[in-house]
Amino acid sequence: QVQLGESGGGLVQAGDSLRLSCGASGRTFSSLSMGWFRQAPGKERQFVAAIRWGRSTTEYSDSVKGRFTVSRDHAKDTVYLQMNNLKPEDTPVYYCAAAALLWGPQIRSIQGYKYWGQGTEVTVSS
């Protein structure tokens, strides 16, 4: 079992930056691929970014590529999502997810992840 806890959300203006954090416990962090997803009210949860176990290769959705950076700190068992140049459409709730030894294209899919955090809310005003 893996427990995840997100933090770092808040209210910012367009063009500002935020860094989200997600701490993981319950399993060897280095064996976990970690993903970030977001969900607006009434809409499906969407892939944002992910970082694989092992080589820590990363993937991003087209909407955030070049603005967001996902990274991980093995000493702290934490994954980060640095969000720069935020836009109002970046607003919804952000969820951290984890899956053991996930490698392939399913890293972009909700179905690829077994463990989820409770979410942290990001609001970007125009």
C-alpha cells in the first residue's frame, strides 16, 4: 500500500508560478512511477506530467510542455511539479498518483495508476 499526500496549491494570478509537492510512503520510492493529473468540475481527470521509476524519464501533456517540470527527490520520497507561467485554464484540482514499476505509455493513463492522493486545488485568476 502506498500513501500519497499533495501540498502546494493556492490562489495565484496568471503568469505566476507554483510548486506542488507529493510525498509518498509505504513502498520503496525508487520503484514508483509518479504522475500528476488534474480535474476541473464536471470534466474528466486529465494527464499533466509523469516521471518514471529508474531512469526518471519524464512525459508531459502538450498543454503544459515547456511551462511545467516534474522532478523527484529520492532522499525525501517526494515528487514535485513546478508550474510556471500559469494560465486560468490550469485552474482545477491536481492529483498525484503512483504505480509500481510502471514504464510504458500507460504512464499517461489514469488506468495505469493504483494509488492516488486527495488532491490540491490550484486557482489561477486572469
